[in-house]
Amino acid sequence: MKRSLSTPAFISCAFFILCSFDKNKKDSNNLKDKIANPYDVIIVPGVPYQDPLLKSVLKSRILWAKYLFEKGIAKNIIFSGSSVYTPYIESQVMKIYADSLGIPSKNTFAEEEAEHSTENIFYSVQMARDLGFKKIALATDNCQAIFLKGYIKKKFPDVEIITIQYKKINMKAAWPEIDAEPAYANNFVSLAKRENKLNRFKGTMGKNIIDNKKDSSFYKRVPVLVKN
């Protein structure tokens, strides 16, 4: 699907990618301690599929999730994201990639409602708790982690953050070709056409979230899953 980006959007995406590849950032993650005390699940926010500007971001988040799972730091993975700017459900695409990379399907889950970063956290934490997971962490790049740090501290102080360590993953590794059709969303309408800039900004700040304790329809939107 062909789509254009405004100059501010392009700059924002470029800045996001540069932040993601901050190789000079001092690592604060003690992975040895995390191996000894693994997370029940990590949350991995989605990225629009088939967006060339964000291809490297998508790859790095999936490879980081794979690394954390294979090292025993995370027992399960929740990929999060709806079909936001492209007609593919982001979380499903990431799960398909994870399957192709050898991560057991029984250990990966797709949260399909989130359209903003704050919603990635909110809906994924709700799903994690419904699945019985208690120790939860966000696994993402430094730029998104910085943005979400305040929200997590305020709303979910028990959720930790594990930022990507690029020395631990091989961005030059061969990348699988996948069949993304199962993740295709029929009747797709881009968020840019459904919400104006003000409402999208409110969504980014978490203002569109309705607490599931007050919204019984949440349980109709999120599939009931059984932990293997």
C-alpha cells in the first residue's frame, strides 16, 4: 500500500530510529540477575508492517524478544498492536515472525486492540493478568522506553522495562520471508483517517483508554486465552 508521510512525521520516524540505535547509551540492564529471576511475560509493542522507515525497529524488537526468551529471561511474550496505519494487525505479524524464528507458538500471544504506545502497555498488562502472569516487563528500544517510563511508573509501577541491547542481537542476520495474510485486517481504515491530530495526540498520551474494570466490553474485545 502506497502512503506518504508529512515532513514532521518523517522527522519523528527518523528520530525514533536514531534513538533506537543509540549504541553509546550506558547499559543499565543486569541480565544475569534477570536470568536468575525471569519474567512471566514481556510486552513487545508493535510497529506498522510494510513501513520501510520502521523496518529496522520492527526487526530489533522481535530479535530482542527472541533473545530474552532464549536466554530464559522471559518465559512468554505478548506482542501488542492493532492495524493502525497499515492494513495488517501489528501483533499478529510479529507473532508470525516469532513463529518463523523458532519461538514456540504456545509462548507467544497477540494483543490486537492497542493503537498507541500507552495502549500497548494498558491492554497487554490486562491480558497478562488474565493469563495469570504476575511478573511483567516491557521490552523495547530506548526511545519508546523513555516516552513510556512516566506512564508505567504512574499506572503500573510493578512493570519493569528492559531496553534493547544491540550488542546482544544480530541485525545483519537473515530475516525470514513470511506470509502476512493471516494478519490482514478486512475493512481497514487508517487511524489518520479515523482520528484528527488532536485525538491521536490524546491517544498517545493514554486519554482514550477506558479502564476495563468499568468497561465490560473489554472482555469481549480481548480473546480469552488459556496458558499452556
